[in-house]
Amino acid sequence: MEIARKPGGDSQNCQGVACDVCMDLSEDAEKKGVKTYIQRMNNRALDACRFGSGGTCCRNCSLGPCMIIEEIPDTIGICGATADTVAARNFARMVAAGSSAHIDHAIEIAMVFLETAKGHTDFTIKDETSLHTMARMFEIPIEGRDKHEIAIEVGERAIAEFGKLDGPIAGVRRAPKKLRETWERTGVTPRGIQREVVELMHRTNMGNDQDYRNLIKQATRCALADGWGGSLIATGLQDIMFKAPVPIASSVNVGLGVLAKDKVNITVHGHDPILVEALAMVSKEPELEAAAKKVGAAGINMVGVCCSGVEGIMRHGIPVAGTLVQQELVITTGAVEAMVVDIQCIMQSLPEVAKYYHTEVITTSDRAKIPGATHMPIDHHHTLDYARKIVLRAIERFPMRGEVKLEENAQGVVVGFTFETVKYILGGRFRASYKPLNENIINGRIRGVGVIVGCTSPRTKAGNDIVTVAKELIKNNVMVVATGCAATECGRAGLLQPEAAQKYAGDGLREVCEAIGMPPALHRGSCVDNSRMLVGCTELVHVGGLGDDFSALPAAGCAPEWMSEKALAIGQYYVGSGLLVVFGHTFPTSNSKVVTDYLCNGIENEYGGKWAIESDPIKMAHLMMEHIEKKRDALGINKKKERVLFDMAMRRDLEAPTTKGAGCPR
Ligand code: MSK
């Protein structure tokens, strides 16, 4: 069968792939001959492969590749694999790859953490509250013990979690009881963090698991090992070493106020906060400041991109220049001396773009080298020395700076709304609690929680769908919690400021936001910090009044512009934990109606959560809201109740779920 492929880009409106700020930068750069994702998207010679995008291209062995069309029996694989098997296998492999990215990140963090606990790195045990949370998760005694002693045990236990062959993994303890029972009943309780990835890769190898349901089951167990294992450990240990974020003001966008005209601009891009912390620490050192001044700069300005940006802004208020799609455009401002990258979401084109400017692209992880970049791998026993060398290289570039294009477009944000922070701002230091949030959901001022995660994508006007969904949810009194590039886009649109409640929120949500002084969209961190969402949902359950499981909560997640396999892993661990997750624009099993129907419907009977696919951002928001209202109906909180004055016994009953709901160590 002939598949039509037309030159000149795909069926999307390619001209609208970027926001005005980015189009402006890109057009200017294009005059110099620079090509960014905008030109590449517009000039794609071929449409995206239909088999690849719908999940029915199998190249897992050399009998093929086999391209399968569900409706045409003759197109099944040479080995007999059907569209369902192949789509499920490809989906599962994407989940495995996404999970392994978070897990490998977590392994690196755990190893540096253990060395830190032993006093062998430049970092320290900064946050004892977070240390105690992790210790409780591993059932490590804390009373009367020195923090380093506890930290060494936490580090050893964390490292052991990855190689464990028999579970359950420790993070499972932080889930509500009913959810743990669901996982036991369906057989998806993760046994060891790496084991689940390895088994999934084995099962998807030629001639193994041919049952799409069984493949999705292992994909779920693998994703849960990521969310409740790898990501939870990464976030927890990062908080201990670098301190759990608290609300902090900063700014975002590709322009002045984020990048500085008169300073050495160093952008840090990727995911691992170790690099961010090290650069943030040394860039304030007087010797390096003096070196910058010696070459005519007013100082050193650190700027973030993607999730490194998110890590930097949350803990240090380091401004963020952009998301995935702005990474090349940051260089085209001509104001960046060095773009320092570590792992994940880094475009190979960066050194090519940098050739037109004075920018040096520096790779720092042996996991991610790029031809044309300078490789300066970091030894974590001497991280600060390596970071100083990187900063000095950036300083050397400052005198080579040419024309600079920086517009005044910085957007103010307040970020750092972790689970702990929200508890604190709702109840203060002595009564930190989610109770006011639960109460406002129960009384209907807040209809529910909408989680927005994931990347930005040129399949749409990048960032537009994220912001449209967020605004629609907020307008309808759904509190938004965002992570990763989605959070940065909410920031670029002005939604991460307390004042945004007045401008964009419905009456109920506005009232709550104004009373507490929080934005209607809360920034909750990076991609691995989606584990903070799991902990937050657990707390909503434990506080009471909103059911006994994630699947009962008036909450839904989405990734309107997802692109990374990591987003798929996150989506699957949300689904496996009982939530609705809506993805936009494309879904990797769409060529198999059977598998797609299972993921969007049947899977709900097993884990309580399910997928949905919707590309229109307004419809996506309404799909989430319908789900939220359905859950509210089921909880009985949409019914107007007679006002009852509570006696003591009734009050004690109200407290019961928090205290009886063992499982969450916090
Ligand atoms: S960085 S995975 S583009 S959110 Fe975490 Fe952004 Fe997506 Fe990368």
C-alpha cells in the first residue's frame, strides 16, 4: 500500500510553531544563516512516518522492519506479530526508556548523596526535615542519631533499591493503603527499580510477550518503579543535599532581566541539579567575579533552560530563559558566553547554532556528549573545581561577544510550591496541613486539581496549548499545579504570580488564592519532581473527605505538548496510580484501536486511572473538568448539604483518616 508523503512539512500549521518572542529571534538568526527547530520544522522534507507515529512500525529484529496496518491482515509482522502486540511493545519500550532516564538520574544523585554523607564531596546535608522523611521511608531510626550517620544509611538503602530483585520498593509505603492493595491485586507492585526496566526490555524483545495487556501491565510496573522509586528518591535526596524549595520570586523569558547585557551569561541546561548547584555556588565567588570584571563585564549571570532551569529557579531564584524549544534561541540572542549542559532534552543542533555566535557549548556528562561541543566531564569529588574551570571558560568568551538582541520581556514569577510548602502556607509552622485545601475542594470553591506536566512542542504554537489549558482550568476554579517546561510556560504567560488569581481565576479559586497569597497555578518543580505530585495526592487522601484512593480524587493530569519518552513514563505512573491523564496531538499507540481503547478505557478497571487523547486545549481542559465533576459527584460533595454543627465526637471522626491513614511517613 502506498503511503502518501508530501514535501514541505506536515499537515500542522508549521508557520505557527513558536510564540512571537521566539519567531522574532528566529527570523533575525535566519538572516545570518542560522537554522533552528523552527526552520527544521517548516522545511521537513517528509511527513512524520505514519507507522512510527501510530506505534505499528516494528524494528525489534531483522526479519523486518515490519510496518503493520491494523485493518489489513496481510500486513502483520513476518513473525506473526499483530498491530496490537507491536503498538503495546513500542509503547512499553518508550515507558522503559523514559523511566530509565529518571532512574539513571536518580542513581547518579544517590551515589553523590552517599559520598556527600561521608564528607567526600563539596556538598553537605542541608535539609534535616527532608532527611528524616527519607529515613522514615526506609524505616531507618532517627532518634538521637547524628545526621551524617542517618544520611549514610539513607544513601546505602537508596542505592540498594535500584538493584533489588524482590520488592516491594520502599517508596510504595508512601502510597495510600487502598492503592497499595490495588497494585498487589493486579500484580504491579514494583520489586526493584532497575529490575522492572530490564524485564520490560526483555519482554519486548522478539518472540517474548505477545499479549498487549500483559505488556501494558509490565509497563505499568516499570513506570511505578520510576515514579514511586527512582523519581521519588532523586527528589528526596536532592532536597536533602540542596534544600527543599520554598517560594521564591524570579523571572522567566528569553530577554532582558533574565539574560544580562553587561554580564557574563552562563546558561545551564539539562536536568541534574548537581551541575546547577555547583555553578550557582562558584559564580558568586569574589575571585570569579573579579575575573569577569577584568574582561569588562559587570559580573556573572546564571540562567537556566529546561529542567536545570527549573532546579535553579526553585532553589536559588536563578531566572529561566526558556523551555525545550527556546534552547537554541537563547544562543541566538548573542548574549550567552557558555551553554553548559548535562543530561536529557539537549538538542544536537546547539553547537551548530553556537558557531554563528561566540557561545561555547560545554557538555559535562559522559552520558551525553555532542559532536562540536567542548567536553568537560565533572568528577563529583571535586565538583566546585570543575565548575570554576567552566565559569572561567565562559568569562574568556565575553570579549568575543558581537551584536546582542535582547528585548525587555522578563515575566515575574513566584515558584517553589512543593507539597511541604503548600502544607506550610495553608496551616503555618505549627499546623501545617492540607486540611484547608481539602475543605475548599469539598465546599466547591476549588473544584479540583489540574496537573499540567511535560514539554513544549512545535506541533502547535509552542507553549500555547499548555497556557490555554491552564487558563481554562483556572477560570473554572480548578487549581493548577505544573512541573517541567509546562511550569515555565505558565510562568511566561504570567500565571505564576499571586496577582494572576485576580486576572484569570474563577471566583472561588480567586478567593482562596487571595486569602493565602498564592498564584492560581503552582510551580512544583522539574520532571523528576512529578514525584512531588504523588506525595501531594497521598496527602489529599490522608487528610480525608476526598475518598480513600487517588482514583477517587477530583484531580486530573495532562501533557498538552508532550514530546519526551519521560512524559509517557510519568503519564503511565499517574495512570497506574489511579489518575486520568490527557495527552495532546499524538499518541504512540494510535494505529492500534484495541491497545488505544484499552489504555483509554479498559485499564481503568484495573488501576483506577486511564489515558485520554485530545489535541484541542479547550476541549482538553473540559475533559479534565468533566472527570473532576464526575469524581465530585461520586464523593457526594456536589450535593448541597444541610449545615450541621459538629460535636466533639464528630470532630474526632473527621481527624481519623489523617491519623489512621498510615503509609505516608510525613
Ligand atoms: S525538560 S522532558 S522538555 S518537560 Fe524536563 Fe522539558 Fe519535557 Fe525535557
